Amino acid sequence: MKRQTFNEINITPLTDIFLVLLILMMVIAPILDQQGLSLAVPEYVNENQQNKDSKILTVQVTEDNNYIVDNQPVNESDLVNVLREQSIVNTDGVLIQAAGNSSHQSVVKLMDDARAAGVKSISIVEM
């Protein structure tokens, strides 16, 4: 008895896999858009052009992840209260000066605390 050759490829399982992947991507894609930080990159300003009367609060994050607000060391637990008090006087926002070796976690915590204290504008520079 001679066997008949099969010349067609069954693409039904392949189609099923593609449909499942398409549905997964449609479900996951909106979730990926919600994560992350919304950052606006400021324009470069020379120190000579900077306004002398600007009321920007300067906060430094040291290499050992300590916080310094206007040249005064601040505990991590008191950071929100200090930022809230200082943001009343310094209404132009917060300038975060992060050391190159400071942890990402400490900088993001500072940003979260600044938002919780009511700061509207946050800028970040590396020291």
C-alpha cells in the first residue's frame, strides 16, 4: 500500500498561540503606561543668568544617603515636615543635588516626600 504525502501545514495551533499573545499584550500594555515617573527636562541656565531673588529650596543627597536641606542635616523621618515648612518660604520649588554614588531609592524617597509636602516643581542635578 502506498502512503499519500501530506503537503499542507496545519496553522490552527499557530493561530491560537498568536491570539493568546495578542490578548496578553492588549491587557498588559495599559498597565505599562501607568508606571514610572513623569519628568520634564529643564533648560540649561548659566549661573550668571540665574535670578538672584529665586526662592528655590536646595536639598542635597550625600553619598551615604543622608539629606541636607539648606546646609542643615535632616533625619529621614523629619524630611516631610522640614520640606513642608521650607516650601512655604521657598515657593519656586526644590532643587535636588544628588551625589553620584547616592542610591536611587533615597532620591526617589526625597521626590515623594517633596510631593507629599506640596512642592509643585522638582529639579534634579548631579553633584
